Amino acid sequence: MTEQGVLQSLISKWVSLASEYASGAPDVRAYYIYGASEKPGVTYINVLFEQAGSLVYPSDLVGANASIERASLIQRLFRDDLFEARAQFEALGVQTPTEYRVYYEPATRKLDVQVSRELIYRYSDREPGTDGFHRWLGDRAPKLF
């Protein structure tokens, strides 16, 4: 497999997981998937759904099975896919991306993917879980706390 093939496979899996999770939820216009993986032993991956004009975390998605267990499961599956892709990048001898930003509109199938290899968190006190979506989406991103 090529570097591009690994990335395409990863994004396809993530979009499919988000679509399956959002199944049945009304007024979902877009998915925003953010992943960061640069600190040793620390990885963050999650999805926001744009529903009725607001961005919500999986556990707040109205009209879908948004139980804590299911929201935790989607994060674990995202992370497992990320770890698999990271191993494939390493096997190819390719520098592993440190940040992923995926925007997808289910109605139009519009997809925008931004990948970075810049170190943002490794040498700072910032954490991707509290900072990543906000750096990407600004004030549109919901607060974790």
C-alpha cells in the first residue's frame, strides 16, 4: 500500500464510522473529525456533528443512539483505526501525520482533509483534547467543560 492509500483508507473508515453513528439523527449537515497523535502514549480522536446549526459531540447528538457506551465505542474505533494507520505509515518508512482534520458533508459527499506533520503539542502544556477542535474551528467548537 502507498502513503496515499493508507490515508484514504483511514479517512474512509472514519467517515463510515461517523455516518453509522449519526444514522437516524435529523438535520446533520456535516461531520468534523479531529485527530492528533504526536505525544508518546497520548492520542486524541473525536468527531463533532453539525446538527441544526450547532456543533455537538457524539454524546449530545439528538435522534441517534448517543449513549455514553456508544460514544466511547466510536472514539475507541477511531483510535484503533489511527493506530493501524500509524503502523502502516511506519512500515512504509513514512513520517506519521501528527494532526488530522476531516470535514465531510453527507448530503453532498463533499470531503476536505487536512493532514499536518507539525509538532504542536509535544513540547507544550497544551492538550489536543481541549485545544484541537478550538484551534481548527474557533468559537464554533463546543467547550468540553
